[in-house]
Amino acid sequence: MFLLFIILVFLESSFLSVNLLLAAILAAGMIKIDKSLILAVFFSGLIFDILNVRLVGVTSLFYLTLCLLLFLYQKKFKTKNLFYIVIFGLVIFTIDNIIFKQNISVLMLVLELLGLFSWYELFSLFGDRKKLYG
């Protein structure tokens, strides 16, 4: 997971404007939050801040707060529900765009939601396979 997040940090810092790292963090957090995910989120946020010449730790704090919200609401809502994924994803992507990019683009939100669905399906597939074969 950590290696995937680092690759996404470098891709997003260099030439992607779609926030695929946040989509991957959301998808992984909706499936299962554990210590390795928290560490990967923290360090990927730090590296992202360093590469984008931002105040170091702000993105990590945002991502860790997101993981805390996902952890707290994982038992209250059905996180496997499509409605939950869309609404929670739209809210988080909108907040991220307002805080870090200072603009909201409908096209960007749609692309980020597509990234969220893609990562969610990919992580679900590998999570089920790990349960079946591992």
C-alpha cells in the first residue's frame, strides 16, 4: 500500500491534476483501516507536501483526519453502499479542492469520483482474493 501511495504522490506532484492519492486513501479507508494504512497516509502526505513546496504536514493532517472520520463512521453507515461512497467522496473532494486548490471544477470532481470507484473496486478485489487464498 505504501509503495502505491508513493507512486501516486510522485505522479500527482509531477503532472496529474486529478487527486488520485486522496481517492486511493478514501477507497482503502472505506474497506479497512489499520496501522499500515495510517502510516502510509502520514508519510505520503509529508512527501506530497515536500514535493509541492507546501507547509509540511498540512496534507498529512488532512489525510489523517479523513482516516479518523472513516474509522468513526465505518460502524454507523454501510460503507459498502454506493450512495455513501458518492456522497462522502463528493464532500471530501469538494473540501480538498476548496482548501488546497481554491477552486471547484465539476469535471475534476467527476474524474476524482471515477478514480474513487476504480480504487475501491481494485482494493475490494484484492482484499477478497487475500481472504480467499491467504
